[in-house]
Amino acid sequence: MIRQANIKDAAEIMECFKAVVAKMQSMGLYNWSEAYPSLEKVTADIENESLFVTLEDGRIVGMMTLDEKQDRQYVHLKWASEGKRILVVHRLAIHPDCQGKGMGKRLMNFAENFALHNKYEAIRLDVYKESPARFLYQSMDYQEVGTVYFVPKGQKDMDEFPFLCYEKIV
């Protein structure tokens, strides 16, 4: 089941993010940290009604944010869609206990249906270049558009990380 998150979900969402960050870091992926995603970001996404969760056996095991906020670096890329109705996927995460069970694909199918129902022209997202999640997007026919660079939140002493940008016309 996928549903919109509510404020009562915030603590459980943060626990899920904490588990995801620990798994990522055990794999040598440091683009997320204890500082990101933050409770403030989660709370804002809930208040904006843009955070969605997926549940298994009554517990939150995955989440993503859907909104129209494109990073300012996106303007430098050559997107296939030049339209104004663009849906952007942020912070898609699946609890490590549930990874590899199709939950990420389920969330992305939800995003695509959400985009169609709400008359968006395309879906855009970025993903850390070393993240295995990039294979999910490739398998679902998202087209790589280019690369942007971010310094991970809360990690000022690190170099910028490359993030691949993907788009799918819906």
C-alpha cells in the first residue's frame, strides 16, 4: 500500500532513513548522512503533502517525495521535455530489510501514475552516480540526461559528488 505521509509518520520515516543511511555507508556510499535527509525536510514534505510512504505489514518500509522543485543546476541540462509541468522525484528510499523486493519499482510506478493523473509532461530525478538505484531507473526506461554535482548535506569537508539526472516522458 502507498499513501500520503502524515505528521504521525515522521519518527518512523526518520528511523527508516536512518537504516538506509547506515546501509549506504556500509557500502561506501556517503551522499546521505545523519544530517540528510533531516527531520526538518521530512516535516516540510509532509506539510506540503508531497511525501508518500509504502507499507508492509503495517510498517513504513519506503518513501519518496513528489513535487515540482527542480534543483537550479537542472537548467544547464538538455532535457527532452521543455514543458512547464514537470514532476520531480526526491529522496526515494527503501528500508534495507525490504530492498530487492520490488518496492522501489512500486514507488516509481506510483510516481508515473501520479504524473499521468495530474497531467505532468515528464518525471525528472537525480541519483548518486555510484548508487545501485540508478539501475532501477534505467530498467524503467528513464533516460540519462547529464550530471550535476552536490556537496552532501552536513559534509562540508567533502568534494562534490556526481549525480546522474534522468527523465521520462509520461
